[in-house]
Amino acid sequence: MKTNRGMKVRFHFPVTMTAALAVVSVLAGPAASMTEGERALLKGRAAASTLRDSVREKLVASMKGSGPEGAMKVCSYQAQALTREVGEKQGVRVGRTSLKLRNPKNAPDAWEQQVMARLQEQAVVGILPDEVFEAAELDGRKVFRYAMPLNIGPVCIGCHGNPSQVTEEVRGMLKERYPSDQATGYKLGEFCGIVTAVVPSD
């Protein structure tokens, strides 16, 4: 499906995303006027965006204050707390994951692995979508799964770039804290993972 944001979204419901956004942004109608899927999509997008932006703000501030070493500490010690905080406030399960793991706690489940494999293929040919949204079943319950792709930005290179771009201190921190780290060798702008949200059915 093509949406009014120019993105492809896997959306298995009869009402289009254009109609959903029209209800919200133009008519400002009540949430009850939207379908369950449309409400879940907006909730998943809000949660993922909040987590992405919160982590990014912390990284940028730490980078300015103490360089890559400070940014590394944000990912190591603050990101998990931020994830829990966002999930509790938004009422969804939210997280970050990658096919090249650093923190084992962020390991993807089967759905996330499949989505990232597909996104990786799309990124290679230059058609990476803005988001993925699907109805699914989790632990015997109907849920909605949301994923927002992440790309390597300038603030990420100091911890995730090629060895020549990672300081000796950061390499030492990675070796000590994440001896099985796989999340290095990235180039600027490269697809690296997703922010994901699980939205319960109404």
C-alpha cells in the first residue's frame, strides 16, 4: 500500500492509511471513529518514535559532553531504562533490535528477524520503507506489530563504525561489556536495525 507519506506499509485492514490520517489530522474525530488497526498503528508509531528520539537526544548530549565514550555509556546504561519508561507510558511493549547484536537483551524474535531480513534486502536496492505494520498473534493473543527502520547516523559511527573510527577506549569498553559484540563495521546511513512495538488488541 502507498500512503500519503510516500511509504509502503503492510496494513491488513479495509480502511487505508490515508483515510486514517485524514480522520486524525483533518477531521480531528474521536478515536472511536477509527478502526482498531488504525488506532494500533498510530500507537505503535508514537511509541517507536518516542523511544528513537529519546535515545538519540541522550546520545547527542553525551557525545557533545564526553565524546564517543559518553555515547557508549548511554547505550549501555540508559537505553534499557528509557525503553522500559516509554513502554510503560505508552502502554505497549517497545524495544530496539538488530541482526548484528551488541546487547543480547535486545535479541530479535522470529517476527523481528523476518522483518529485518526483508528490510535489509529493500535497503540494498534503495527502497527502504518508513515503517512496517502487521496484525499478528503473540502468545496466543491477537496483537499488532510495528517496526521503524534505523540507519547509522553521525552520532553512531564512534561506536558502530569501522575499527579506525572507534577509539581505543571505546573498543576496550565494548570488549569488556559485550565480548560477543557484532554491531561494528557499519557505514554512515546504512540500515542497522529497527525500533519495534507490540500493541495489544483492544
